[in-house]
Amino acid sequence: MIEAVGLTKRYGAKTAVHNLTFQVRPGMVTGFLGPNGSGKSTTMRMILGLDVPTAGRVTIGGRPYRELPNAPRQVGALIDAKAVHGGRSAYHHLLSLAQLSGIPARRVDEVLGVVGLQDVAKRRSKGFSLGMGQRLGIAAALLGDPQVLLFDEPVNGLDPEGILWVRNLMKRLAAEGRTVFVSSHLMSEMALTADHLIVIGRGQLLADMSVEDFIAANSAGFARVRTPDGEPEGREKLTSALVEAGGQVLPEPDGALRVTGLALPRISDLAHAADIRLWELSPHQASLEEAYMRMTQAAVDYRSTQDARAGFQQPAPGYAMPGAPVPPGWGGPGGYPVLPGEQPNPYAQQPPAPPQQAPRQPAPGQQAQPPAPQDRAAAAPPPPPVAAPPSGEAPPAPAAAPAPAAPEGAAAPADLTKRDSEDAR
Amino acid sequence: MAVVTQVLGSEWTKIKSVRSTVWTLGVALVVTVALGVLISALVNNEYDRMSVRDRLVFDPTYVSFTGMGLGQLALIVFGVLVVTNEYSTGMIRTSLAAVPQRGIFLFCKIAIAGALALAVGMVTSFLTFFAGQAVLDGHRASIGDPGVARAVVGGGLYMTLIAVFSMGVAAMLRGPMLALGILMPFFFLISNILATVSATEKIAEYLPDKAGQKVMQVVLTDDTSPYGPWGGFGIMLLWVAAALAGGYAVLKKRDA
């Protein structure tokens, strides 16, 4: 059992982790999710007593790591797969770690077999691939046969077979009653591996709930409906008919409609009754990845901007110009609105609501002229909206209580639906 | 204490399983002995042309140790790499997660590496002495002469302390480039420059290498020196202690 209470870490003016409170329970795999730079690794290091928290505390089995008797026999960790001296063989690397913790040398051969590195054990680890490095790191974590296991991004660089192996290993370790805490930035991976999720963004707790709850709360279905291009009046007519029938309709960037609250046959009937042809009527499921992105998008630190290529010549015709219609099915600037029937994220930090901006894409039909190069330079995307106040002083803390309380429409994340049009690609 | 034995065993595994150990210590030995022999041979040829004054203060033991000025650089590299390898590979996190008592970790590491440096330093010192004296032919010193045994043992200790001092500095600085970038020019250039410039001569006498080298001299060239052979060695010990204390304080206090 890992328990963090009000865990905070500041590096100078930068707050890496802010007031984290959570528990990692034994007997299940707990996924630790967050975008790059959200504080996952810092939290892991604090759990292991490598970094000292600025405030708060984190304990394993009720004691801080540094006070655990014979800590490596109780806690095993994969912090960084590359943390191996390249000139040292896998065997000697593990042997030195085993000796550090008083683990007999034959255990080294055992864990080498468990991770499948026995054939390259005597080779210098410099030549290891990233996947082999991950296996070596996992072997190091398993050395002491510990009850608590921490893995920081264990599937990075692994091939599909390796990913499956890690997934099964985690589940097996948890089934043996151990505490397994796995960080990742891949929601899809965690949905398959973890039983419980802890999501952080910018060092703050965004969600602490079971995977079932997360799926139930975040994956609502919707229908995509598209009327013929160049007939906006048909689209408007259909929209009003659908709304009248009790559906919720949201425009998609490519001119399609995202409809919720109505079954597909009903939509078809309504369109038929209104005498509107349909080019598309398809069922969709909002993916967990999408839900996760929506949850964390306000907390993403590293955001790409569009490459304006202002210094270069105009690209050859046929290149998609900025401002050209987005291909269908390409999650566009309409973003990921919170759909009826799904729970808005109660933990999401509320960014200062920016004025709703019109989608940058021109309406279908009025094809945009390719702008002249200097115009494009000027039309370089605006800096992404700063979603959080500068992290110098503590940002307004969201309720850090881990209990997944039923969100009573609180924090209606209207502003979360706003998405910088450029980073949708 | 069980932990200490475990960490010592682990550090021994670490140090013997990387090639840089063999390379740096091997280079230290070969360079010191080869250069010592070469310079002894040159001095031997020059001896008949030397002035009377120079002949009076001729110190065959110290002459055979001349190669140490260059050989010690390899020991500095050894000391720096032993400590900074942990940081540059990120291994330090794994190590400290396994041994949360950071003081035990650091001092066991330095004890193992220091013991190895002592063994190599002693071998080097005796080798270079006997090889150098063999070349010096008619002007040689014998290990039984007064002060010679002390100088030869002192040469081995000096090499050990240079390595340990580097480990302490490396523990403070953490990065191999930074540590080497400071230590190498310091011992190779700065300390020698300070020792030759008359204005800073007195200061240079208290630098770790200049003070420590006193122990290797049998014929004391000047009586103005404020300390004797072991006094100089004591000054070097103080430097080493300070470097280790600094390294320990940094490791203890900072996040890994």
C-alpha cells in the first residue's frame, strides 16, 4: 500500500507536483497516467525517497521509504531503463544490485530467465535495444521479490509481444496480492492493464477511480451524420429536426453533425421525413484515449504549434493548406465536447474561460483561396491558450479529494471544448 | 553491519565489471613507470655534466617518481569515473533506492575504489622506484637508505589520495566533464604554474599535490619549507577529508 498525502514538490519557481493525495492498494494494478512533464516521474522518485517532498509525505506500508527496513526486499522499481552502465553486462548489473540488497546471486539468473534475457546476460548492455533495456529494468525491479512494485513507463520501446508480456506480468504480480503501480502516458495501454487509474496533469490530481468507472463515465456513443456538401440548408433543416426530436447536435469540423440522444434508425427516419439525403450515418464510440485527452488537455505542457514554414517557398499545389477543410473523421477543432450522458470531469482544473472562438475552418463550399506566403506567416497560429496561471504561485487547487464523487454538473467544462484548432492534428 | 558488507560486495562487482577501471589504472601504472624510467635514464646521462650544487641535492628516489606527475592524471580519471558513472548512467537512483543510507553507499564506494587505487599505487610506486634505480646505475639509491622506504611507500599513498580526492570532488560536481574539466587542468597546469611563480609559491606549497609530493622526497632541497614529509602528507589528507565531506554533504542533501 502506497499512500501519498498532500505531496508537493517544487523546483525553484516550478511546481512539479502539487498537493497529490492518493492511495495505491495491493492486489491490483494501479495505472498512473499523465502527459509528459505532468509529474509522474517526480512522484515516483518521491515514493522511493530519492527526492524529498517540499511538503506532504508519501509512505509505503505506513513508513517513508528511507525508513523501511531492508527496503529493496519490499519495494522494487523500474525508474529508468537506460540507467545502466553501458560497459557492464546485464548479469553484472543485476549482480551488483542483488549484492546491494543482500540477495543471493542465483536470484539473478532467475530474473534473467523471467524477462528472457538469459542468452544476452553476459553481453555488455551498451548494445541493448530500448526493449531489452526495459526488460533489464524490470528484472532489476523483480530481484528482491518485493510486495510493492513501481514501474515508470515500462512498455516504452517494447514490441507488441513485449507489451503483452509486460501486461500479463503486471496482472500476475497484482493477482499474487502485490501492489503494482505503473505509470504511462498511454490511456489505451492502461485501459487493458490497470484496474484502477490515477490521472494527473501539471502535477495535480485529475482523477482517481477504477477503470470501469472511468470507462462508464467517459465513453458515450454518438452518431455521425453528414448531409451532402454544398447544401447547408439541408444541414440546418436536419439539425432543427433532430433537436426537435430531442437529440443533441454538435457540428463537426468537416461539416458533419455529431448527434447524441437519438438512435440511428430514428435519425434516418427523421431525415427521411424531412426529405434530406444523407451521405453518412455512422455509429461511433468516444474512445478512452479521447476522454483522457479531454481530461488532460488543459494540463499539457508541451504542445506543438503548426509549422508555418514562413521562410520557405509556397508549397507545391496539392499540399493541404492551413485553413483547408480537415479530412473527415479527423478530430477537428470542434474538439471533444462533453457529451450528454457522460460525466464531466470533476477534477479538471478550470482554466479561465476564453471567449468562444469561431472555428478557423471556412464553411464547406466556400473553398479557401490559398493565402499568399506572407499572409500565412501572419496567420501562424496564436500561442496556445494558457490554461493555468503561471505556476509560480500555487494554482487554484482543484478539490484533491480522491473520492470519485458524483459530479453534479459542476465544472461544466464548456471551456474544455475549446481547442486550439491547430493542435488537433 | 550487514549493509556495509553488501554494499562493499556490490561496489566490487561494479568496479571490476567495467573496462574503464582496467584502462585508467593500467595507464596510471604504465605511464608512471615508463616516464620514470625514461627520465631516470636521461638524468643518468646528464649527471656528469651537472653542477656540484645540483649533484649535492641529487635525489635519485624523487627522480624515479617524476612520471607520477602524468600518471596521476589517469588516477584522477579513475576516481572521477567511479563516482560520476553512477550519475551519467542514472544508476544512482537504482543504487540509492536500494541503499537509502546514502553515507554508507558513498563511503563504501570510495573505500573499494580507494583500496584498489592503493594496491595499484603501491605496485606502481615500488615498480617505478626499482626500475628507475636500475637505470640510474651508479647514482642509485637503495631501499635501505634512510628515508627511501618512507618515500616509496609515500608514493603509493600519494597516488591513492589523489584518486580519493578526485572521488570527493566528483561526488560534489556529479558530472564527469565538469569534474575532469576542473581537476585535470588544476593538477596538470595550475598547481605547477602557481609553484613556479614566486609570488604564489608559498600558496602552492599548501595545494594537495604539492604538499603530498613532499613525502616522496628523500633529499630535502630547501629548508624553507614549513612542513616535513609527513606534515605535507597531513595537509593533503586534510584536503581529501574536505573533498569527501563536501561530496557527502551534497549527496545527502540533494535529490538524486
